[in-house]
Amino acid sequence: MTSAEIRELARACGFDLSGVAAALPAADRLRNRAWVDAGFAGEMGYLTDRRADLRDDPRNLLASARSIVCVGRLYNTPWPYSTRYNHPELAWISRYAWGDDYHVLMRRGLERLDAMIGERAGPGFESRISVDTAPLLERSYARLAGLGWIGKNTCLIHQGAGSWFFLGELLVSLEIAPDAPPPDRCGTCRRCIDACPTAAIVPAPAGSGYAVDSRLCISYFTIELRGGIPEDRRAGIGAHVFGCDICQDVCPWNRRAPSSPDPAFTPRLFEPPLEKLAGLGEEEFRAMFRGTPVTRARYFGFLRNVAVAMGNGCRPEFRTPLERLAQSADPQVAAHARWALSQL
């Protein structure tokens, strides 16, 4: 099969971008190791434990792999970017988490693509699907497959469609001529670097370019970090209660980014009131965000984030819900609520 045939099949499976990379160690593995060694992964142990070694070679995931089919699915919607809003009484949830869980949607499309390729390949065909679930340098192989370049904000950027893409991979035992990576078109632009409220985009620990220090990143604070958010970074979090899009919102390549017509990405809750979120019980939280990525923050982690956002909002009507959160049985929620009350 050729990469052109793969792209045709991928389009039929609902993917907006696709390409092929060789299933060989990527040069970016050295940058990744330097990033980990510098401590930039923070407390994300799944990036630093035994799985870190597996990322060096995709054949650790599928011994017979010869090619990696990389796909991208647009999730942008017509709703405004976070940089156009300043409502301290409302919460901001990252655009990727507005609708249905992308893991399910992407896997469903890749299973269909896998079946179509396998039917053409015949007996002996082997494959493995990955959707942000396996130790694989997804962006690196997507770049090698021609889907875009990796910007200073470390997002994959497509020249015509921007960076609002979910990525997925299909490792296959077929030898397919690989596509070529596009040139880097960020140039001297540093809007993402200058716009980051917590200064998380820093010079890469090895070589040229930039990297995201997770220990300074709003998305890390509000999703991955299980302990307390550093006090000196809380003000920069603003109204974000799950994730952050600022470095993508300000990117010139997203100025004319197309929108997906798929209703799965339509926001269930666009900028929900912080007071409402602060009053959610655990079952209400699960019901409100069931089937979305927001549940990854967990209930008490989410309330911790809500408390910080209310402290940054400094509105008098936040006092009563914050006093209630300050009595939480969870020590992190209570401590962050007390901090928020001190801001009021």
C-alpha cells in the first residue's frame, strides 16, 4: 500500500489528517529523555517510570511494526477562544474537554481503519492502535508523517488548519513508503511564550528550541497534579478549572482554523458559573462530566481548582461557597479554599 491509499482510507474513517512514518527510533527521543532528566515531567510518573524506555522504539509496542499510520481529527468549534473572555464569575474548561472523550472517538475510527487496511493486506497482517494510551512519541511521529511541525508551544501545527487536533496512531507490519516532515514555520514568533501566564514555555533542556516545563503549566496544575498548587503560580491560573488553551488561542496559525461539524465536540458546558461548580456533590460532578476528559481531574482535584479560580475572581459572592469548601473533608480543597478567602 502507499501513503496516498492510506490517506484515502483515513478520510473515509473520519480523520482530517493522515500520513505514514517509519516504525524506527525517532531523533526526538533524545530531546524527550533530556526533558525527563531535567525534571520537566513533574509528578507524572507514567512519563518517567519503566515506560520511558519503551518510548525509544515503537517496535517495543509491536515487534513486527514497520510503519506507523498517524492520524489527526479536528476538534475546534466556532465558540470563542479563552483570550476573548474575561468573566471572573465563570470557569474556563479546555476546549479539548468540552465534548465527548476523544479516546473513545479516536479509537473507534482507528479500529475501522485497522480493519480496512487489514482486509487489503491479507494474512499475516499485524497491528496495534494507540490513542494517547501507549508509550509512543505521538507528536514526533506525526511530524515525521507530514501532519505538521512541532511549535514553540510543543503542539503539532498544521499550516492550513492550525493545532486543534487529536492524534492517534496505528502501528502496522506493512512496509509503507513514509511521508516527509514539513518545515518549521514558527519563525521568530513568540506569542505563545509571551502569553503564558505562568511562563511555562522555556528553552529546551537539550539542543535548540523550546519545551513546556510541566511544573509551571496550568494544564499540569489543574489536571495531573494531585497535591497542592504552588501559591506563587495560583494567580496565573485565572479562571481555569481544567486545562488551558492560551498558547493555542494566541497562535497565528489558529487565527483561521476550521471548525469541526461533529456534534461530539460541541461544549456541554461553556464557561459554567464557578458558584455552581463549587456546590457540586461527588455524584453531581460525575453526572455532569460523565464521558468527558474532565473526570481525569477527579472530584476533589476539580474542587481545588474551582477554589483557586474563585480566589482569582475576588468576587464578594464567592465568600459563602468558599467558606463551605474551607470545611471540606479533603485537606487540599480546604487549604486552597482558605487561600482563596484570603484573596477576597
